[in-house]
Amino acid sequence: MKIIKKMGMLIVTALYLTSQASAHHSVQGIYQEESIEITGTVIEWVFVNPHPFLTVEVVDESGDTHEWDVSFGGPAVVAMTRRGFSKDTFNPGDVITVTGRPTINEILYGVLGTLGNVPVDQDGNPVVMPAGGRP
Amino acid sequence: MINHFNTSKPLVVTFTTMCITLLSTFTYGASEEIPDLSGFWGVGRCPDGSFTSCNTLSQDDQRLTNRARAYQAAIDEYAQPKYDCAPMAIPHLYTDPYNYRIEQLEDRVNFYYAKDDVVRTVWLKDHPEPRVSDFFIQGHSHGRYEDEALIITTDKFTFDPQGLNADFQIASSTQKQVTERFERDGDDLMFKVTTIDTFFLLEPWSYEVRSTPAIDLGGEWSCSPRSSRHSLRFVPPKYNEDPSPERLEYLQN
């Protein structure tokens, strides 16, 4: 299980994310601009309003285990349902890889994912069909 | 002497009645044709297709009073009502991408919003006015039909720290008044919203958006307090020396 840093900003994704996340929750000053990948085991998937979130247990390069919080910004249940998510999308024990922007404060272990770049399972398949077009 | 008045009395009455009827038509002025607004509608979109570009106040909006800026600077995001699942109020309620439903009845029009499970009643006919001391998150609304449109005026809003914009801590006062105009444009629904708040806005703030028909509301909102407060996990409190802002189950015992 490892964390991979990807250089460069996903401009389109970031803009999409901003438009979604600005739905009453500004992310300015919370998340970095660069995205990273985290791979780990699902602990919990909370698929409720106003903002579903995921908890993933990740072992870092030092062998230490941390629980990462994965949120998707503004989208609520109905928006995520349209994208194919459901309460059964993630189950405890699933191994997934998430791409997103990490929190600026690295000890908080948070990642802001996007609906345009959905997590993938251990076979590399998107857990749901990636979103296309505008929200 | 012949009393001409007596013999022409029926004519006078008839003529007078006609005059009164005609005058009534002009007095009540514009047509009260009722537009068909009922049904499910998608989020109102701006001319560029977005749902926020034309209908939100910016963080440093030039229309904000100094008083609004002072409140904005002081408000701690942790204290915002939305994190306890308190609903957005109009007009900010319209800036989230969720459907709504309009139900037209004889004496009222009901609005059902997918966002925050909000239900608003717009009174068309005589309805007891709220007491002076009654205030409401969504205000108290009166409506009328005019020129094939529904005109709604709403006041009696509670003070709301997220009342004008929940993203940028722009509050609204008990002086807030919102006027809405709903009318059909073919299959679509156009609505214009004008907000005044003499405490926090230097001038009236208006926008117009277009809704297209929707199939349904998209499901219940059913806000989870846990999910709501979870959003604050990475937001640093503004007042670090104050006690933890975590919710206490104070009344449980």
C-alpha cells in the first residue's frame, strides 16, 4: 500500500471540483493543489446527506497505518447517485485507490476526491462509471 | 309636473351597475390569469448554464455594507447553522443543484425543495398575519397572480448567519425581504428573485434563472448531523482559545 504523488494540477477536474465544493463549503486554504493517490482498505462508507464520505486505512512507506478521510466536496447523495454511487459502492475490507487533493496540513490525512476521477478497485477498475460533462 | 326621474329609474340602475362593473375591471387592473407552474422543476440555471454564476454574492461583493463585512469577519464557520442540518433560506436555497416542486392550490402555493427538505407556503388569499413577534427561517410569504405570473413577497425572516450566502458567511437580518416572480416560458419556468436587506446590502440584489421540467425531487434529503459536522473536520476554528466546538449531548441525561 503506498502513496504516490502526482505532479501537476488537474485543471478541469479542479475547476469542476471548485464549482461543486463551493456549494456552501469553501475548500480554500484546506487542500493542496497537487493531487496524490492513496491505496488502502475501506473502513467505512457513509452515504448520507449532506456530504457522503469514506474512511480508508492506509499503510505509508514507513509502515505506519493511518486512517484517511476521503470526501468528494459538495455533491450530496442525489448528485452522487446520478453518477452511479450507492450505499453499496464501498464495503469494509475493499481495497481501493483514490486520487485527490490532500489536506495542506498533512497530519490530518484527508483527501478531496472528485466525481470525475472516481476511486478504482484493486484490479484498476473504476468503482462506478466516471462522470462526464457538467454537473 | 312630470317626474322624469321615476320613469327612468330602472335605466339609471342598470347604467350604474354597468359602470361599476366596468370600473371594477380597471380597478383590479392586470389580468389575473393563472399560469400553470405546478410540477417538478430542476435547479434554476443562469444564462451560461451554471447554477451559481449569476445568483450568488461574492466574498468581497461590492453590494455588502460595512456591517455585513464586520459580521463576515467575525463569524466562525463552526457556528454556522448548516452544520446542525439547519436549512438554507431563500434566496441562497436556490443556488444548490437540486430539484423542487410547485403545487398550486386555491388559497396557497406550496413549494417543496429537495435541498434541506424545505417546504414553503405562499398564501394567496386572506390568511391571518403572523404576530409581530413571529419570525421564520423561510419568512412569511404572500402571493398573487398578475400578468400570467406568480408574484411572491416574503419577509419576517429570522436573523440568519448564512442568510445571504453560506459559502462566505454573509448574514441576513430581520430586514430581509425577497420578491420572486415565476412565469412560464414554453416548457420552462423562469423566475426572477430580488432581495433587499438594508442592514447588509447597499442596494437591491436581483437575478433571473431558468428551470427545466424534472421527473421528481430526487429523493429525501434526510440530513445526517454526523455527516454534516464531519465537513468541519479539516476547518480550523477561528477562536482557538474557546472550548471545543464539538456538539455536546448536554440534554441526554
